[in-house]
Amino acid sequence: MTGTVYLVGAGPGAVDLLTLRAAKFLECADIVFHDALVPQEILLLASKAKKVEVGKRSGQYSTAQNFINKQLADAVRKHKVVVRLKGGDPMLFDRAHEEISYLRKKRVRFEVVPGITAALAASADLGVSLTRRGSARSVAFLTTRTAPGERPNEWIKAALAADTAVIYMGAGEADAIAQALIAAGKPSATPVALVENASLPTVRAFAGTLAQLPTLAARCGGGPVAILLGEVARDSAIIAAWPNEQSSSSPTARATRTGRARSSSS
Ligand SMILES: C[S@@+](CC[C@H](N)C(=O)[O-])C[C@H]1O[C@@H](n2cnc3c(N)ncnc32)[C@H](O)[C@@H]1O
């Protein structure tokens, strides 16, 4: 048997933000290799599949990428539908390139199913558009992470060049990020907004200035955090000054109804 590997985006966490195509492949999957952050509710859709966790939690358990690549290529010899399930969109900060290169080399069929990336879920929860006509015309998705042996990370240039920057995997390095950006000339009063657990009932948002970034990051509770930087985040600073909404509805419903997500001021 020769199957196909589907690199599927699980979205930011909420099950109903999964695409119909992603749900279809999960339902007929024979085996699912999934990241650690993918919620159980989404894995339950793959009811007949064997589940293998291969995720890489920062600073914790890590399965070597080469081993994941090999597992994917080996699995198509036994299974028709092999799903590689990744948080958000598979093509952003998720080592899809390594997996695709390996599968191409081994002549294994693959298909990519996009997902909603964290930046877009965070923007939706805040009710803040990442672009704004006439003033915010560019958005950079970036990470400050650099693995040993990689070429230097030019993230500062990207963050300075774009009108809006969304920083992935940055909450743990908030101090260094703020210092580096301010030293490179970014005004310390630049608005920032942090969204933790975007799209989930546990979503929290914190807003303030670049100088306050370390303090805001310290208030996050250990969930994944997207950092928005730029004038567009000034809206969320205003939102943050408002009292929290008391509601039993989901964050999505609440944000839609009130035009704001649950937020805290700095
Ligand atoms: C390894 S990257 C994977 C990104 C993923 N491929 C995507 O498109 O969203 C993990 C980072 O994504 C961000 N992230 C993922 N899910 C998130 C969520 N629900 N809320 C906020 N940030 C999230 C965080 O910055 C986290 O550290």
C-alpha cells in the first residue's frame, strides 16, 4: 500500500475553527502524528486513527525532527491516510519545510491543508484588524527564535520595517525583545497587545506599551501567546481600560456581540 501524508492545520485551538477539509481528513485518517498543543477535542474527530504525539513543547520533551520525517514516510507503506496535524497553519513556524523536503526526496505523496494561524485568531479575539487603510499596510509574522547553527535571525529588521508585527513564541523572551527593539529605535510607547490561548474559552488579553511588554508577559499563565506590536494595537489598549465583560458565552460569541475580547489593563 502507498498512502498520502496530509499536513493539516488544526487552527488555534477552537474545534469550530477547523476547516471542513481538515475535519474530513481527520475522520478518515488511519494514523495521526500530532503536535503537543493540539486539543483532545480535535483529536477525537480522528476516531478510527492511531494517535502518535510528536510535538515539540518549548524546553520540554522534543522528538527529533529527522525521526518525525522518517515516521511519516514509513507510515504511508502501511496506511492510506496519514495525517500530520499541526497547530494553527502548518506552513508557519511549524517545520513543514523539513517534512515536505523529506517526503519529496522519498517520493511520498503529500497534500497541505491550511489552518487559521495564531495571529489571525488573536486579531479576531481582540477585534483589532492587523491592517488599517492608509496607516498599517504591512504585517510581519516573526519569531525571535534561532536554533544553534542557523544563520542570524533578522527579526528586528522585520519588526521595524512592518507597520504591524506579530511575534510568535516570544512571551518567554519578552524582556530581551523589548530591550532589543527599543535599542534599535522603536519608540518605547509603541502599543503592544498579548493574546494568550486565542480562540479558546481561556483566552486572555493584555495591552500596553513596548516598555511594558515584560510586565504584561509575566501576567500570562503559561498558554501559547501571540504578541501584536504596532499602532493597530492602540485599540486594544483602549479596550483594556474597559471593565471585563461578564458573560457565559464563548469568547468568540462575546467578541462578536460586544466588539471586544476579555482584556486586562497593564
Ligand atoms: C511553534 S509555533 C506554531 C504556530 C502555528 N503553526 C500557527 O500557525 O499558529 C507556536 C506559537 O504560536 C502561537 N500560538 C499558537 N496557538 C496560539 C493561541 N491559541 N493563542 C495565542 N498564540 C498561539 C504562540 O506564539 C506559540 O508560542
